[in-house]
Amino acid sequence: MIFQSRKSQGMPINVIIIAALALMVLVILAFFFSGKIGSISGEIDSCEAKQGKCQPNVCGPNQAQITGKCKNKDNKDEGYCCATITPAK
């Protein structure tokens, strides 16, 4: 008989899982070294991302100062990040 009962051996699931995790780590490292992580974290820390508004003066009576970065044209921190407070009903 030419074709006898042959048993093929498949790739274990552990190898597939480890390969997927290694690929994810490589993608994260690529983002880190390309500088994309810094731009993403800068956008998250901005005042507008936290639903605030940059003002040159202290926040008004219906506003609260929140932690958000207000940048000027020279990319320096400037002003106050203020969020409008709505009274509870």
C-alpha cells in the first residue's frame, strides 16, 4: 500500500499564542520608537480632550479649574484650563 495511515502533526496552540503575543509586543515597540506614543499622550492631556477651555485668567464663578495642558504658540504651558459646571437639578 502506498498510502498507509499517516498521522500529521499540527502546530500546538501554545506556539500560536506566543507568536501572537510577540507580534503585539513588536507593534507596541514600533510605536514607541517611532515617537507616536508621545503625540498620543499629548493629545490625551490637552485641555480640550478633558472638555475644558483654555483661558488666560482665573476660572469664572460657574467654572472649575481642571488639570489640562494649555499651550501657547511657542508650545509652552500658559493659562488655565477651565470646565463649565452645571448645577445639579
